[in-house]
Amino acid sequence: QVQLVESGGGLVQPGGSLRLSCAVSGSILSMNAMGWYRQAPGKQRDMVAIFIGGTRTDYADSVKGRFTISRGNAKNTVYLQMNSLKPEDTAVYYCYAEVLYRGYWGQGTQVTVSS
């Protein structure tokens, strides 16, 4: 079993920063991808930032230059540093991991950007 636990969401003013963390546990030796998605009310869940194959990273156009994905030294933790936050970044953010080509999701953490 693979489990993902997120932390770090909250309320922040426009222009502010937040850092999300996700710890992945279980059988993760064959992890193909690891990253973050988000889902705003009434919208589909979209990719925000992701590591693919351990080396390549990909970002949504809307967050390029503002968000940075990184991994811990043990490779089982992924972070999302979010800077210059905008109201349109408000969403539930989900950690995602793909192990042996099967996807796993965290429980989600709410990020609200509002003055």
C-alpha cells in the first residue's frame, strides 16, 4: 500500500507564499511520478507540478515562475513552494504518486488566497 500525507495549506493574502509538503510511505521503490494537482470548486483536477521518471519536471503554464517543486533527500517527500500567490490559485491541492503505473492520491489540503 502507498500512502500520501499532505500538510501546509491555509489562508494567505494575494502576493504571499505557502509551502506544501507531502510524505509518501509504503512500497515506493518503483515510483514513476510524484507531484501536485489542484481542484478548484466546480472545476476538474489539473496538474500543477510534477516529477516524471525521477529527473524531468513539468509545470502548469499558470504557475511557471511562481511555483517550485522539489524533493527531500530521501526521495519520499515532495514539496511545493508557492510564491506570488493569486486568488485564482485557490483550490484543494492534492499530492500524487504513481507507483508501478498505478496512481495514488493524498487527502488534499485547502489553499485559499484572499485579502
